[in-house]
Amino acid sequence: MSGCMVSAQIPKSEKQYLIEFHKSSVGEQWQNTWNLKADPSTWYGVEINEGHVVGLKLYRNNLSGKIPNGIAALTNLKTLNLSFNTLEGSLPQDLFELSELRSLRLEMNKLSGTLPQDYSKMKNLEELSMFNNLFDGVIPSGIGQLENLKALNLSSNYLEGSLPKSIEKLTNLERLELFGNKLAGSIDVDLGMLVNLKELILSYNQFEGDLPRSMATLSNLEFVQLQGNDFRSLNSLLRMQSQNLAVFDSDDEFLNMKFSNRTLNKTRVVDTNYEDVKRN
């Protein structure tokens, strides 16, 4: 997929960042590389609208190296998809200053370091997917500032600590996937506030205590996976209101059997089956 053909030139600052990005991520080894002497509108994965870069979609393109600082130069960027590559190192400091960004997908790389604390400029972000990387530290409370977020997937990293209470502010959230981290402690989050939640994947962490009773009020749940934790009791789910359950997995065999009548007898641990053409 090549960039959109347009007649307007992009600002020099945007072009310069793309050139730096190409260099930093070893562009000469990409599966689909750029001819830097050609117009940026011809560069693979670059989408331009009204003279600005609005999309950078380089998933499955053999990127390595690092994402360089300075990405805030792409002030109109709405979609950034660098998933399924081998990028490494920490996230650029100014990545979370992109106020127009709707979708940020960095899954299936080797990115590391801690997650940023401040998300206040990303009011438009709807999708944040960074599963299968090497991130550590805690999930910052600032993530609750992503008021329009619909999908949060931080599975298969090395995140630890408790689930921040600020997550209950994400009332538009439909997917919360945290499988396979080192998250621990009791869940002091009013999950019942996530009224649009369809998928809750908390499996294979170190959570303990009782699940919040309000979780049983979530009527839109379709996928629930809680197994591999140290929950003391799941009794709060006995009266779960959702009639849409397709998957329910826990360490409580009684509940598994209770909800199995509602399922389609299929299992999903973590969603890595993205339809690149449709979703990108």
C-alpha cells in the first residue's frame, strides 16, 4: 500500500522526521522501502491529506532499530501502526503529544522501558495496542485521561503493580486486555463503570482478593478470561447479567460450567489476529 497521491507538499519538518525515521529504523532493510529522492506521497505506508501526514502504516515491514524522538512534528497524525516488526528501545518522549492520534499500534515488537505518565494531550485516542513487547514498571494512573479510548491492550509485557483506579474513567472502553504480565494485588477499580466493556482479559497475572461486585452488572461482556490469578473468590459473578458471553475462563470450575451454556465453545487467550486490510 503506497502513500496517497496528492499535489500539496508536506511541511519540511514532517518530511525531515520521516527521513530520520527511515534512517533510525534501518529503512534500507525494510520489506518495502522508500525512495528518499521521490515525493513523500509515493512512500509506502505514508498517508497524506491536505498537505500533512495523517497516517504512517508500516506493519509487517521488517523495521528494526528505534523510533526516533521528534515524532511530534507529525502534528496531524491520526494513525500510527508499526506493529509486527522488531523495533527496540524506549518510546520517544514526544509520542504522546500527538493530539490528533486516533490509533496507536506498536504490538509485536521489542520495545522496552516504562509507559509515560501524561496522556492529557491524547483526547482523541481510541486504540492503544502495545502487547508482546518488553515494557516494565506500572500502568500509570494518567492512562485514565484517555477519555475516548475504546481498546487498551498491554498483554504479554512485564508490567507490575496494581490496576490503577483511574481506569474506571475510561467509560468508552470496549476491550481491556492485560494478559500475561506481573500485575498484582486486589482490584480496587469500579469495573461496573465500564458500561461498554465487551472483552476483559486479566488472565495469568498475580491478582488476588475478590473481584469487584460491580463487574456482574456489565451487560455487554462477550469475552472474559480470569484464569491464572490468585483471586480469593469469584462469587460476585454468580449473577452476571451479560447474555452475550462467548468465552468465560477462570479457575472456578463451577462458574466455567455455569457460563459454558452461553458460550460457543471456543477459546481465545489474547487477540493477535488482526485483519490488516480491514483495520488499517
